[in-house]
Amino acid sequence: MNLFRSKKNTKIPPLIVKNTLLFAISQAFQGMPMQLAVTTGASMVAFLTGSKALAGIPGMLISGSRFLVAFPTGFITDKYGRKKGMYISLILGVIACAILSFSTSISSVPIMFVGFTILGLGFGANTQLRVAAGDMYPVKLRASGIGTVLTFSVFGAFLSPFLISLVNLDCINLFVFDVCLTDLNLDEYDELTKIWGFVPIFLIPIFIFIYLIKPDPIDVAKNLDKYWGKEYKSLQDSKSIDHIPFNIKNVFRDKVNLAAFFSYSVAQSMMVMVMFLTSLIMVEKGYDYLAVSFTVSIHVVGMFAFSSLVGIVTDSLGRKKVSILGMITLAVGCFITPITSNYFVITLGLFLIGLGWSGSNVASTSMIADRNPVEQRGRVTGLNDMSSGAFSVLFTLIGPVIANFTSLTIICFIATFISLVPILLLISLNELKPGQFK
């Protein structure tokens, strides 16, 4: 299986392959709600409130709630295991989808905002999956392992268009809404009510996949030699920050951590802002939800389809170079997305934004795992997600306002410039060889 091989064809233990696949499948299905939020969130708010200036609220609520839950979830996963974070994410996701379905059925803006807030809490908890993926691999394969898990997320990119098509099939409507749920008169409700209502059906089985992941990845990280062989015992965390009690100041004093935080925060916030605004513009230009969903699917392909390759390159060239390339690609995507209303150009722009984010995500996650002890990675990743959440809240709040008074083109050009700023900090890093910084 080439997907699980490094450039030196290091043999991956079967147990690690099994756990990686289970995490990957879980990630694929758990990405559905996020894609639907991107596809429908801005237009839902604009339709119910009558104001495009408020279109960034779903993104702001999701990012803000991710900010709130990131560090507490990291604490839980550091203390009780990574799987606990996955369970929390799933439970919150199921609850959020049910609330969003109900909110659209009664056209309630406040309830819809509650739904997006809880959805963001679920997304925030789900980010600990990156930590789990990194835990299962030694330094020289760490980025490849993270990339492999993220690559499988691309399958989830096409689940949302499939779901949208599914709820519009006459046979499904007849069986579900006219036979099984006839007393609820759900056939009278709109498309969004049905779409969000169907999502939990896809999420609930994931509890089984997470249960089957044994041992917990944090236990693998603490005993790499047990699962990978004795030669990895001396390599475990050899280049990490000194094993001292967790201290936020020490985390932020480390230049590698700071570069990882800043680059990922910019990549995440620029991607979220442009993504949400573009979906609204596409709907206004006459594209239906299915067309928008396919565009978002291609964007998700950029985010995840090449993650395994990005991981291999990150393990070969180094975290610093891949992160810089990711920010440049992101900037190019932000620049070309608004220059025309052509469907294919918009789609290409969003694809490049996703690809640039992928480079930043894999590289920054690897840097955090490289520089921090096993017992602290969850919390450090939580700080990273808090940082990206704060950036995203800021830009998803002011972005639509600026776009409303100027244009999408202006805000995307601003995003282009901001995307290049982290390169100044990344260039200053001294990476002796992949994963090892001076």
C-alpha cells in the first residue's frame, strides 16, 4: 500500500494502518456538516434576515465556538485520550444538525444561530484528530501519517452533493416523508430542512469506527518502540521542547510554535472568509445549491485529496518550505476567485485556496507535534485552534461588511495580501532537516 509508505518504504505496522484507516473513514463522514455549512450557511442567513451584511455570521459563530472549545478539548484528550475528543465531536455534530434542521423548518434565526454555534463546538473537538494522527507516527513519517488521514476526507467532499441529490429523489421523499414520517408533514418543509435532517443518519455509525480504534493513539505515542520497533525508542520526542510542566508562555516563546500558529491562523481565516462569501455570491448569480455544493466539493478536494502527497513532501523537503508554498498557493487562489463570474474560474480559485490550506495545515500540525511532548500536544494544538478561531471570527465578521460596501473582489485582494504575511516569519526558521529545528 503505497499510501502508507515513506520515500524509504518503511514498513508501517498493521495495527497503525488499521487505526489510520478507521480515523480516515471517520474524518470523511464528519466533514459533511462543515461542507453543508459552507454551502448553505451564508444564503440561509441572508434569506432569513434579508441582509447580506450578516452573511458572515455562520462562519463567525462556527469559528468563535471552535475558539471556546479548542483548549478544553485538548486538555481532555491529553488527560483521557484522543478518542474522547472524537466522541465529543460526533455527539455535538448530531445535535447541531438536528437543531439546524428544526430551525429551517420554523424559519427561526435564533435557533439557527444556536445550531451553528454547537456545530462549531463539534468542529473544534474534531480538530484533535490531527493530534491523534501525528501521535501514531515517528518524526520521519509524522507528516505522511497526518496527510494520509486527511486525504481520506476527500471522500466526504462528495457525500454532501450525494445527500442533496438524495433528498430530492421522489422515491426517497415518498418513502421517508410520506410513509415513515407522514404524521410530521415533513414533505411540506423546504430542501434545507430535509438536508440537515438526513446528516445524523451518516454520522451515527461513526461511533462504531471510533470504538474499534485500539489502542488510543496517545498510548502509541508514549510507546513508539512497542509498536514500531526498538530503533524508534531513542527518536521519540528527541527534538521536543524540554519536558517541563505545561506553560502557555513557554509555548508562545518557541519560534517554531509561533510560526505554526500564525501561518495556520491566517490560512484558516482567509479560507473561511472567502469560502462563505463566494457561496453567497454564487447563489445570487443564479447557481443552485447543487452547483455550489459541487464547487465546495472541489474546494474540499484541494483541502484533502493531496494531503498524503503533501505529507510525504513535508517529510522530504521540510515543514518550513511546504508551509511557505502553501501560503503562496493560498494567495493565488484568493486572487483569482473573484476576478470573474465564470463557474470554472471560481471553482479553480477555491481549489487553490484549499490546496494552500492543506500545505499549511499538514506542515503546522507536524511542527507542533515535532516540538511538543506527547502529554502536551492536545493543549498546544488547542491553542493553535484558538488562535485560528480568533482570526476567523475577526475576518468573517468584518469581511462581509467590507464586501457589502465595496465588493467581493476587494475583500479577496485583501485576503491575498494577508496570506503572504506569515512567510516573513517562516523564512526566519532554521530547519536543519525535516522536523528538526535549531
